[in-house]
Amino acid sequence: MSSYKGHSIFAFILSLMFFHNPLTIALTLIGANIPDFDHDFKRENVYRMIILGLIVFISLYILKLPYYIGLIIVFLGATFYFSEHRSFTHSIFGALTLASAVSLILIWAFQLTTFLTVLENHYMVMAILIALLSFLFLNKKILMVFLPLFFISLFIFPTFEVSYIEIVISLFLGLFSHIVLDSFTPAGIKIFAPLSSKKVRRNFGMSMIFLLVFLSILYHIPMLFELYGHYILGS
């Protein structure tokens, strides 16, 4: 199985353990595909990212609008450019940095869009921005499956909203899922890069999977008690 397919499937399964919102599930899937932009064969995409960031920065600066979105996009591109494969972008610090950066891009773009337009359906605005984000990070083959399913899910579950903290958490979960899966490879990952070059492998991955399952159960305990009271006790 191709790397991007494995990471996407694993992230999708994890997202269903924690989320019931198409927006956060989509963000988790996108997050899982972000770290591998440090690959040499994706260097051309990194250049495009930096150029896109510069264009956005200059355009917003000329229009006297918040230009920070462009700077963050350039920062993302520079991060991938200077990172060795499976180093910073595949570490805890890298996951936190990338999740924060991509979250800021999405949140600021959302705020700017709602400020400049009269669109009142904020749910659909966020969905469109997430779809645009998928063009930046998802493989074309995954994209062909992702976009139709994503927009179909929006019509099936059209009333969900997403908070800013949920955006950060879902992106981080996707990024973290990538790290966990790569820890099962023979090369392992430098979990604390750039502060430490120590590598972790299969034992770390298994521990994290058990931890994520445990956290998912804890997260759903209130719902399980509610279902128990409703269907078993009849209250």
C-alpha cells in the first residue's frame, strides 16, 4: 500500500474514534498527509507553496488587509524546505508547529472571508476553505475520492459547526497519526527532533495506539452512560 494511502486510512479510522463532524474528520485526514512534504520529490510543491504565500502576502498587503496568512504559508514552505525527511516534521514539536500554522491559515482565512463577504452560512464557508486546503496537501488520487465524499457528507450532516480549538486538535491528531504509523518502519522517527536525535520505533507506536484507544473510550464515556440510561434503564 502506498504511504499516503496508509496514512490516510489510519487517520480516517482515528478521526472516527473522536469526531462525528465531517469538518474535523476531513481536517484529520489532511493533517495526516502534511508531514511528508519534507520529501525531496515534493520539493516542487514546496516551491509552489512559498510562491503562493508570497502572492497572498503581497496581494493582501496592497489591499491593506491582514497579510499574516501569506507569511504563515511562506513559513510552512520554508519549514518543509529546510527539514530533513522524518526529522522535525515527524516530531512532537513539528506536529505542534505544523498544526498551529495550518490552523492559523484556516482560521484567518475564515475570518477574512466572512468579513469581506455577506455569506451567513459559516459552516459552508469553512467547508469550502477545508476543500481548498485539501488541494494544497492531499495526493491527487486521494483528492479524487476525498472531495466527493466530503461534500456528500456535508449534505447528510449540514448543521455541524466547528470551533477553533477543534480545528487545532483535529489537525494535530492527523499529524500525530502520521508520526505513530512511521514509528513502525525500520528507520523509526526522531520523536524529539530537533532537540534530540533519539529514535523511537514499534514499541512507541504500539503504546500510542493503546493510548489513543484509551482516550477515545474516556471521551465517549458520558455518551455511553447517556445511552445506557436511555435504552437500558429507560430514564
